[in-house]
Amino acid sequence: MKHWAIILAVLLAGCDSRPDVVFVNAAITLPDDPAELPPGPGLQAVVENCTACHSPSTMLQQPQVPRAKWESMVSKMIETYKAPVDEQAIPEIVDYFVAVQAAQVANPGGA
Amino acid sequence: MADGNSANGKTRSRFTRRALLAGAGGGVLAAPVLAQRLIGDGMIDLGLPGGPSERPLTPRFPGKGEMIVHRVRPPVLETPMAVFDHGTITPNDRFFVRWNWDMPTQINAAAHRVAVGGAVRQPVSLTLDDVANAGDHVDVVAINQCAGNGRGFSQPRVTGGQWGNGAMGCARWTGVRLKDVLAKAGVADGAARVRFAGLDVPMVDGAPQFIKSIPIDIAMRDDVLVAWGMNGEPLPLLHGYPLRIVVPGWFSTYWVKMLSTIEVLTGDDDSYYVAKTYRVPTAPVTPQDKGFETVPVSVMPPRSFITSHADGAIIALGQPLELRGIAMGGDAALARVDLVGAGLELPCKLGPDEGTYGFRRWTLRIPEVTGDLAQIGVRATNANGITQPAEQAWNPSGYARNVIERINLRAQ
């Protein structure tokens, strides 16, 4: 009995110095993103051009920034990230975020 | 804790009720809507100046406990500050998560390959077993921190992921040395940098892939790993299963997840996420400045946090006070932590050293509370003599925050 224990201990010690690594298949399911965009001018343009890549959560959690900053962000999405945004929709997208942020500041409680 | 997070039940129930009321009112704002639809179990106030400051909390991500939700897809999840009071190792189920592009949600282990190419003697395509057999298995305790951790506290505010201070964690990483994996291909003469790519790719053709590179001398360090283990478990998918790069002392942006390509470069890296973003000014700038010189964000500066008390907590007048928290040296060992405040500078006691690049516990006993402790904070100094500043130098992307984080404690 004692011998077996010693042999087992040696085997375990051997494993410790170079443990086998076993890679198995893995999969997860991510939760849905059911957040809704609040109503506002240009909502449709935002839904059509922005939500394929962006959770509403990210867009709506940004700090209040001037209109020019929203314009530059939309330009960056188009030029750098190659987002297929309809050029005609840019002013509406910017209108929407400026209006929603103004509402957030006016009504920080949300209700 | 500067962000005012609290694990206490009162805070939780207040936010829950507010979220429910907001939902009943028609949901003008995003955060309450998110809470109502996704979660229903609470909101947390990150204390972001000027707001919006509340975020949903959820345990509904696979393998995760309660996390702060910044984005659902691709996932961006923050660790509540209360977690850091429990220990210097951050549990996998509470570790922050950040993906730039959509992440695959399944991995076929037998089919996965890591291509090693570029300026090498012989390009190779390695199986996971090839990687695991490339060299000795190494454990490193190291902090993984997003370059934008604390961005939400920038003043003036900047756009980007609006993190509180919980985009950090410390784990024991297990893997093989990157240099041993590189040796399978053989680094050619003239190697300057090593670049990594993972399985997360843009959804739109022509958009930049999230690829990152480090200088060759960093890549050849003994503690820079291709890791598969995180705190004794296989890397969770959300943290980059099957393999991720570990660069102790460097910001997380270089710790590429779901590693699929290693490329040796002979010159500068002109790819987008190195040449255009994740960069910091070389000299102080103001929000009005344009066209200034920048360099890639790289090593982490020292940071420290009070975790035993939240901002605004009540302390007992006339009684002793036990303060505690965590601290890090960044790219060098932690040397000291001091509690600082108006007319106050007290050295803190440091807990066990689990490695140069890990968190360390600090504690301080104040024999008797004689009044309010206003604007107190802890200040870490590392072995290179770098110490946390009293004022944060502003930068346009809110990177590398390490100002002394202040709280107020009220005696009564």
C-alpha cells in the first residue's frame, strides 16, 4: 500500500513539473442587446446606419460633447472604419445625438 | 474608492428602485432601459463627472459574476471596485472584458493554428499542442489593465469607452515564453518588432484589424508569454481562449486575445492601432492643442486605491480606523504607498509580494479618528522612483490615468 502511495506521489510530482495542457472545443452564448434608443429627431437614420456595429448602450453612454465632435466621430466611422453610412444621413445622425444628450442633461434622472 | 461604488445593500436597492421607476416613466434614457430589459437587478453609479454616470450590473454573461455593462456586443464589462477589496488576485468571473471587434463565440481546438511568419527563417503554422510544447511552462502574476482605465473621469471628458477605474485585474497567467514560440520559426536578422493578431476581425471590409506590436527586446523577455491559463483555469473565451499574449507591466492593448498570428517586423509598425490610436502626447497638451507629437501607450505607471471605504463613508469618531486597499508599481516593483491628505502623509504597510507586476495589499491603522478625513488618497511609488501625481495630465483619449484618487470620510 505504502509503495503505491510513493509511486503515485512520484507520478504527481512529474505532472507538476510539466503539466499536460488539454485544449478542448469551447463555445459560449452572449446575451442579446435589447436596449432601445430613445425617440428623437433622426432616430431612423441612427438605426439604419449605426446599430449594425454599435450597441445603443455605447452610443448613449458618451459624455455630452459639441455638435462638431459628433460630426467628427461620424466622419471617423466612415473614413477610418469604413462604415457604410449614407452621406445624406450624417446631419440627421448628428441631430439625434445632440438632441438626446441635451435631453439627458436636462433630465439626468431619466424618468 | 473615488468612483463611489459600494457593495452595500442600501446602494444596490436604491439604484434598483430608481431603475424601475425610470422604466415605468417611459425610459427616456438608455441606461435605465438597459437595466430594465437586460438585467432587472440593479444599476451602479460610476461617479463620472457630468454624466451619464449610471450603468447596469448583470451576472448574465457566460462565466461571469456581476459585472458593469458598458457594451453588450462586442462585450465591454467592468469590474465593480468592491471586488478589489477581496484580494490581490482578481477572480476570472469578475475580471474586466474588452473586445474591439466582434469576438468569435466558439473555438475548434483541433483546427486552431498560430501562424508565425514575417522576418523569420522558416514560417510555421502551429497547433495548440505545438505551442504548449514549445518550451517550459511558466507562471506569471501580472496586472492586465486597459490603457483607457478611468477614462470616464477625464476632465474635460473625452469620447471612447467610459470606464470607471475597474478596467483592470490581476491574474496568475500560465503559458510558454513568446521567445520559445518564436524559436519554432527562428527570428531573422533585423527583427525590430513582433506583431500579434487574433480571431476578432472587423465586420466591414477595409476597416483596420485589431493588431498590435511590441519591440523585439520586449518580445524576447523571459516573462512575456503566450498564455492558456488564467488563475489555474483555461482562459475563458471572453478572455481570449485558447491563447493570449501576456506582457507584464504593459497595458492590456498589447495582450492580444484568441491569438492566431505572430509576425516579426523589420521596421516600424504602421498599422492603425499602433500608428494612429492608443497613443499619448510626448509633452503636456490642452484640449485646444492640435498636431502634437505622440507615441504609442506602453508601460503602466504606478496606481493605488482605497478599497476598504467608499467615498462618503461614515467612520467612527474617537475610534481607531483600519484602511486598506491595493497598489501596483506598473512596469517596476511597488516601492511604497503613502496615505496623503491635507497636512497628512502616512506610510502604509505593504502586504505579501506576489511578483513585480501584481497587485499588492496595503494597510494603515490610524489610532484614533479625530475628525473628518477630507480628500484623502493613497499614493504609490515604484522602484524607479515614479510616483502618482496629485493632478492628472489631460490627454485627448484619456489614457494612462494614474492621479491620486481621493475620497472623503465623515466622522461621527
